[in-house]
Amino acid sequence: MSDIKFEILDDTNINDVMELEKKLYISFVEKIPNDWVKSKYTFIDNERLKPNRPYEKITVFLFKKNQEIIASIAVHFDMDNILELEDFNFNLKNREKSCEGLFFFVDSHQDINFFDLEKHFYKMIQYLKDRDIQYVYGTCGKKLRSLYKMIGFKVLDKVDYKNDVVYFIKLDTSNILEK
């Protein structure tokens, strides 16, 4: 039995918000530095990183083990405004039944059974399907491309960005079946 719990961030829970921001800092500043994230997100006390969109405008999925956040994925559904992927000149023509993935991290300091985590990934996909979301669009760097492809994302395009490659990716949730 999995001891991993799936939750949606309650932005009034200051403990979860602060823990999430610390994990974002570790993931995108210390572990795998991301210049774009560092230029867009807000640094707090040199130990936390706040997303560039207000929490009430995004949905943050939390995967917890022993009450500690071990992984997180965030999306937003406001497809009528500027998307983060447009910062890389990627153009999304059809925005219907879509959302944009904002961040994804797994805490490398945790002993994680990825098969247990995968089970909860399907809960997140079902949450999106229940909201009539068929496509998740986003970007990722070269180091994480294989992980996203393993999850089911397809690479649509790529650009060079600050000595790295940024990939424009798409997940079709209708192709993801619960195991």
C-alpha cells in the first residue's frame, strides 16, 4: 500500500506554501538551475521561490509522504492571457480544452517509489479530464526531456536558450489511461 498522498494545495495553509517554495528553490536554483525560473519567480529570503502567478490563479498538485511534499506539479487554466511558453516564442494556435503546465519537481532527497507516485499521477490526470482538459502544454530543458517523454509528453518544437535547449511539449490526457 502506498504511503503517498495526493492533495491540491490550499493556499491558506502557510506551512504547505512555505514548504512548496523551499522545494521550488532547491529544485530550480540549487539542484537543476533554471535561468528562466530564476528570472521570473520571486526569491524570498534566499531560500524560497514563489511562482510568478498568484496561488489563487493556479492549481498546485502535491504528492506527500509522511506529511512532507515529495513532488509537485502546477498548472493554470487561464489560456486567454500570455502563457509562459510564449516567452520562448512558442505559439499555441488552439487553446481549447487546454491548460499550461508551470512546474514539476520531485524531491531527490526522498526515498520515493516511483510506481507509488505514478498511481497518484493518474488522479491528477483524472482531475484535468473532469475539467474537460485534453491537452497540457509546457516547456522543459534538455535534462528533463526524457522524463517528460516517459510520462507521455510529445515534443512539438525546440529553441536554444542560454546554452541549453528548451522543448515545447504537449500531453494528450485522452491517451493516458489509469493503470
